[in-house]
Amino acid sequence: MTGLSDNHPINYLRISVTDRCNLRCAYCMPLEGVAPLPHDEILSYEEISLVARAASELGISKVRLTGGEPLVRAHLSSLIGMLARIEGIDDLSLTTNGVLLSRYARELKAAGLKRVNISLDSLQPDRFKQITRIGKLEDTLLGIEAARAAGLHPIKINMVVMRGVNDDEIADFAHLTRENGWHVRFIEFMPIGGQKQEGKFVPISEIMERIEPLGVLKPHSLDGNGPARYFHLPHAKGTIGFISPVSEHFCFKCNRLRLTAEGKLRPCLLSDEEMDLREPLRRGASADELKRLIKQATEAKPEGHKLDSGTTARSRSMCQIGG
Ligand code: SAM
Ligand code: SF4
């Protein structure tokens, strides 16, 4: 069996390890949270590892753990250790809200984690609390510092820009690429899982315009393995990335698959098409059968999405898919 796609390489697997979260970001989760999956419906670390191994044999070389909040799942570093030992996986990373990083950064690094992306949508304590509903800015800032001290770099900061909520902080975040050498990525707000944008959407073109007064943005070669386009401001050690899932389709260069916490393989974030891997895993499917199923799911990858016309995957929240 050969790789996952002949003309367009699929080499990136995002694995959601839990649908639970210690925050309730308004753009991602309902206030009451989502009904958590019973523990036995979630893939075990051994099962995740079997899928990752089969995927790596098909050419997946980059794996990112996400959620929900991945650090709320117990003993995550043992999964990191299992994945780090799989030959062929050369980039192992984590997306987190950072709240628990000050506790776990060193342990994760020691287990084989390479780097982290940390979500941070405001530098103002009251506003941070309002967006996350229950979070404390200080916890995430301490988490960023702990990740830096543990050597989990490059650290990328993800900011979802929302009009009237945090768009007045665009320049402050961009400025941090100079002041602190942070790598900041601005992400367009997606209407996902039934979320209403309610006028909050800000296109990347406007975000770029708001950064212009800080200096000319020069293209940068940072390899993000994904849809972000990277730039840097004059004299900045850090970079600025732009991710525009709504205003500029990048489906044609999408290189990723997603595995949900309960074992559904999703070829596209924005389509409800899924392939169940949990049932085959639990009846003892061979590695070859897993590879055949992964390949079959990949072939169902759609050509594009219709987010800009408001059509989107409705069945799940972002925290349930693994954003
Ligand atoms: N809990 C972790 C975190 O917040 O980084 C990982 C899971 S979270 C679902 C992954 C990413 O999805 C975060 O960077 C978050 O900001 C982003 N996200 C969630 N809902 C979104 C939305 N409606 N539009 C754009 N990005 C969204
Ligand atoms: Fe939790 Fe991340 Fe969703 Fe915020 S964006 S509610 S931290 S899963």
C-alpha cells in the first residue's frame, strides 16, 4: 500500500484526545459545555497509538494533539511517549489553552513533545475572562513562560479575532512579535457547530491593514506545515501568521486528517463526513485493515467548503472535532 494521496500529499494528523475542557470560550463551546463522552467511548492511548502507527506507514509524519483541552486528559505524557516512539512521526506538537502548561511543560518535553501552539485571545485580564468565561489570563501567561523554559519551541500564539470583542488588540499582539519574539497567528472566526458570527467576523485582509502602521510586513519562510501564511515586521524576532479559512479557501492545499476523541476519522474539519475507526479497533482489526480504512476516508476528502456562504458542519462544536 502506498501513501495517502497521489497528487496532493496528506502528511498531517490532528488527534483530539478529549472533548472536555477547563474553559468555555464563547466561540467554541456553549456556556454549559458539551455533554462529555463516557470514558469507554473515548479511544484509549493504545488505540490512538495504533491509528497513528498505521497512518505513519501511509506517510503521516506530523501529529498534533488537540481537543477539547488535551491537558485535562490524565497522563497525556504517556501518550506523547508512545507517539514519539513511532518511526516516521518526526513532528509531534500540541494545541492548548496553556492553563495547565506550567504544571506539565517539562514532563511533556521529556516525553518527546516538540512544540506547542497556545490559544490566547486577549492580553487584558477582564476581557480574557469574558471570552473564556472562566479562565484567568495569568494562568495562560504562566503556561507560555513554562513552555519557553522547557524548550517547547517555536511557541505559536493563536488569536481568534472577533469584531467588537478583541479586534482592538490586533496591534498589541503584532507588537509582541517584536517585543517578546512571539510567533503570533491571527485566525478568522469560523461559524462552526452552529456558532453565529453575529457581525464579529473580521477578514484577514482587514487584520493586515490594521498591522500596517507598525511597519511593512515581509514574507517569512517559517514552515508551519499548514494553511498559515507567515510574515515579519522590521526588527521582529517573532513572526506573524495569518489563517483565513473563511475569506480565502485553502482546501486545495489542505494536508490534514482529523481523528476525534471517540475514534472518527474526519477528512475535513468543515464536512460532517466521518469514518468510524473505534469499532474496527475494538474487534482487533489488523494494521492493514486500519490502513485501508484510513485510505478510504482520505479519498472522501471534499474539494472545498462553503463557509463564506454560511454553510458549515453543524453536527459538532469545535471542541468536539478538535479544532
Ligand atoms: N483547547 C485547545 C485550545 O484552545 O488551544 C485546543 C482545542 S481548540 C478547539 C483549537 C483551536 O481552535 C484554538 O486555537 C481555538 O482558538 C480554535 N477555535 C475554536 N473555535 C473556533 C472558531 N469558531 N473559529 C476559529 N477558531 C476557533
Ligand atoms: Fe476549550 Fe480550546 Fe474550545 Fe476554548 S477553544 S473552549 S480552550 S477547546
